[in-house]
Amino acid sequence: MVVLSKLSDKIDQLGVPKPLIAHALVGAAIMAWSLKVAVPILIKNSKQKDEKVSSNGILKTQVSDEEESKVAEAEKLLVAQNLKNKKAKEPGLNKEFFKQLKEMIKIMIPRLASYETGLLGVHTLCLISRTFLSIYVAQLEGTIVKYIVRKDVKQFCLVLLKWFGIAIPATFVNSMIRFLESKLALAFRTRLVRHAYRLYFKNQNYYRVSNLDGRIENADHRLTEDINVFATSIAHLYGSVTKPCFDLMLIGLSLMRSSQKMESNIFSGPLLSGSVILLSAHIMRVLSPKFGQLVSEEANRYGYLRHIHSRIITNAEEIAFYGGHKVELQQLRQAYNRLVKQMNNIFTQKLWFVMLEQFFMKYVWSGTGMVMVSLPILTGSAGSSSKPGSSSSSESMVSERTQYLTTARNLLISASDAIERLMSSYKEIVALAGYTSRVAGMFEVFEETAQGIYSKTTVAKSNETEGVIEFQNGLPVAKGRIIYASPDSTSISLRSVPVVTPNCDVVVPCLNLEIEPGMHLLITGPNGCGKSSLFRILSGLWPIYAGELHIPKPVEDKPCMFYIPQRPYMSIGSLCDQIIYPDSREDMARKGITQNELRSIMKMVTLEHIVERDGFDVVRDWKDILSGGEKQRMAVARLFYHKPKYALLDECTSAVSIDVESNMYESAKAMGITLLTITHRPTLWKFHTHILEFDGLGAWTFRKMEADEKQKKYD
């Protein structure tokens, strides 16, 4: 404004008439509008002429159009694939959103008398207090102007002291609003995280969600970032919606009371402003470009550009071998050019819409506010009964009007800010609908997978699995049962249980098996025949689609089955924590196991040198410190610590020397642990009594192993 005023003074000095300048500005605006309409037409006509004149131009245009159409088709395929993978409705302000938000609020505020309710109450009081303070400050500023007009220095100084005094509680309330909003967001996040963690670890959901269900690809991102953004968004939205509502309500009452003091009609101003705001909002909504579709198309093109980058990174070696960098570079350039074209289109659309929006919000609404403020002065009868010759009465009337005008102007500025915040909060609500859909969808998936309800793309068709798996609504139904026998029963029994992968690929149609304690079972067969799949079914990780699985009931402090994979998991913690995993130090103390016993276990797996080197209490990154063979021996040490009834050994000693491996198997049998082993080493056959052999085509044989039986080779 200072720059404009200086420029205006210089123009006056030059003697240039201001109406001439105004006409020039209007002409420039009309010329800009004409160029905007005419330039695209001229460019289009120029292109058509060039295409008619030059045959090379025809060829180039056809090639570029063909290449762009190819990129467009590839983008459509990618979008269609993403929509197919999502299988969910796009989030929006609909009935589903309010239903999901209601469920989220029940989690965030579990009861009326809670910590979150107290925070909301204090936050609401601060918001109301801030509105009252804004009105009071506006009145003080009007009073200050009143005494300036009257040249009353004493009253001016007193009111100015009040103005500085009110600054302390006003700034404190502003800071408290931000503080309470942050505390509220953190409290909501804590409630949601606790609920999410409880569902995530219920019935081994952390495994089921990532391996048996295909609806959530990035559970880690949803558990951290999405919950945080949702909690922050809803906490901010509460203040950004309630505060403008309080402002409009109380400011409207204050303006009506000021109009009443001026003895004017209290309804004419609000009716005029409301009508103008509603009419201009309707015009902007009608003339608004379809930014949703434009932004969606921009997101599609941006996603396709990232998709090409990802393909290059994933297939860098193959592209380098082929020398296909020119083709990939051309595709990248075409994808980027399409993205730039769409972004320029959005910028152009925004240019004229923002111009229209600013015209209504800054000029039409401001003009309406001027009319609204001036109506009580122009039409009011306050001061009309004063004596015409009294100078003091005239000065008093002018100061009163000045006070009203200043106060009303400040209140209108606050009201316009409130209306602008309310209009912008619509975008925040739409964004909140997306966050709500992601978080609520995650909770829904967690609850369904905990109950054994899965949704995943199946490889096999329903007619291929007929008689083995039952489908309902296109999804397989796990009708099998896991029956826990009494503690006296220690056998494992599979009765007509099919071995089926999570993709509904039937590996073995029907498996009948009875394993007693001391029946050391060797499981053999070609790759993909169902050996490891059987272990996952026995452990309860994979659903049972038919038949019954009878397993012993777990006894406290002693697991029924203990699974050791080929690549053991090393947890975070000390060496002692690695041995007793998944027990804690408290569990170890309750079982009465000492470090001397742990030392004996480490000696049995020939890892006593690690104890002597690091001790039991030193925390290290064991995943990187231990070698592959040491990790496998550490896993066997866990087996000796827990002493289960059955050990499921899946190639768990492939990196261990034969002599150490033999000693560990002998020790396990001596402890009374029944071995169920998948291995390709012929040296381990002598430690087993029975054999389960899969042929890879769905058939199997279960028999007692002969004394001199040799390992069969599988291609």
C-alpha cells in the first residue's frame, strides 16, 4: 500500500489524470482476456496450416500423437489396475464417512468422563474466550479512536493501558489453543495406536494381514503415518470449525447490539450480507472448474511417471544388458511432458477462477461490509434530537459514530476471516474423509482377519478347487476346525485336511496323519509339494479349509510345538534375550532357569565362545554379528531352552557342520522332543523313525522308515 501511495503521488506530480489511468487499467484487463481467448485459436489454426503445408510435419505430428496415445493407454491400464487392487469406494462426504467417523470417535473418546473429554472442554472454553477477547479488543480499538477524535488525552491513555493489559491474556489464550490442539491430537493418536496394536497382535494378525490377506499392502505406514495424520487432522478441524462458528454467532450479536445503539434496523445489515454471500458462493460454485477431475488426472500422470522410474530401478540390469536406455529415456520424457501439460492446464484454470474468487471475496464482500456498516449511520436516528447549535453535542455525535465505525470494521474483518476459514475447512473435511477411510479400513481388516475372514486374489479358479474349498461371494471359506485335546493326549492328528496356500492353490487335496510322541517324522518331496505348508498349518498360521486338526492343548511354560525356520529371527536385546526368545527375563526367572543352565545349553550347540566373549547381558546387533551357522545353532539353543513336545525343523541346520548337527539331534531326542524334520541331508535320516513323502502332484505316502533306507533324489 505504501508503494502504491508513493506511485500515486508521483503520477499526480506528472499531471496525468487519474481517470485516464483507470481507463488504461481496464483496457489492459480486456486485452489480457482477449489474448487468453484468441491465442489458443490462433495456435490451433497455425498448427493446421503447418500440417497442410509440410508432409514431414504431418509425419512428425502423427508420430507424436501416436506416442502420446500410447502413453495415455499405459496410464489408463495402470489406473485400472490400481482401482482393481483397491476394490473399495472412493472416500467422500457420504453416509459411510460419518459412520466410520462415529466409530473412530468412540475409540478416541471411549467414555464421557475421560482425559480426552477434559481436553475438549478446556479447548472449547479457550476458543470461546478468544472470541470474546476479539470482540473486546475491537471495542477497545473503537474507544481509542473515539478519544483520539475528541482529543481526550487522559481517557486515551487509560484505554490504551487497558489495550496493552488485555494483550497478556489474549496471547496466552492463543498459545493455549495451539497447545491444547497438539495435546488433543496426541491423546487421540495414543488411543488409536493402542487400539490398533491390540488388533494387530490379536491372533497373530501381524502375519495374517501381510500373508493371508491382500487388502493392506503397507500396514506399517497406516499404523504410523496415517493414524498420526488422522489424529492431527481431526484435532485441528475441531478448532477450525467451532472457532469460526463462535465468531460469527457472537460477532453478529455484537453488531446487532451496536446497530441498536445507533437506533437503526438490526436485521437489514445481516440480511444483506447473508444474501450477497450466498449468491456469490452459488456463482463461484457454478463457474468453478472441475478441479477434482483435473487433480485426479494430474495424480494419474504423476503416478505413471513414478511407475516408469520404479520399473527402471527394478529392471536396471536387464535394461543395461539390452542397451535400452534410449527407449526408457523417451518414455520418461513423454510421461513428464504429459504431466507438465496437465499442470499447466490446472494453472490456467486456477488463474481465472482465483481472479473471480478474489473479486467476490475481496471486493464484493468488502463493499457489502461497507454498506452493512454504513447503514446504521446513514439510516439511524441517534443524535438527531441534539440541539443544532451545540458544538459539544456535535463532537460527541461524531466521536460516537467514529467509535461505532471502527468497532464494526474490526468485527467485520474478524467475521470475514471466520467465513474464509469455514469455506477452507470444507477441503479439510474432504481430506479427513480420506484419512478416516484408511484408518477405519485398517481396523476393519484387522478385525476380520482375527476372525479368519480373508480377502486375497486367488490363483486357482473355483472350478479347479471344487470339492476341496467352498467359496462364498467369490471368497474361500475356512470350514476346517482346530481341536485342542486334553492335556493327557499328546498326539497330533490331521483328519481329511487339505494343504492349501493363501492363494487357494491346492497342494494336497486330503491329508490324514497321526503323529505320536517319539514318532520322529522325516518329510520329503520336491520343491513346492507342501512340506513347509504343512508346518504352517500345524502351527495355526494358515487356515484349514476342511477337515479337523487335533493338537495337544498348550501347557503353561511349555509350548506344544516349536518351529525353527532355515533363517532364524534374531530379536533386539542381549545374548540372554536371544536364547530365551520369546520369553522375557521375568518368564525365565519364574521357570527357575539360571545363567549356568543357559551356559550348558550354549555348550550343547558349541556357542560357548560367544558367552565368553560377550557375556549374557551385552546388547548387540546379533543379526549382523552372528554367521549363518551360528544363527541356526542359536535357534536350536532356543529349542533346548523351551523343551517343547514337538519340534518343527525346516532345513534349520543347513549351514551347520555334520558333526555338530548330529550332536544337536541326539541331544533333542534325549530331551524327549519329537522331531518333525524337512531336510535334504542324508545324514539326518538315521535320527527318524517314520517318513512322509509327497510326490508334488497331490499324492502322499506315510510309512515307517526302514533301517537301511536311503534318501531319494528329487529333481
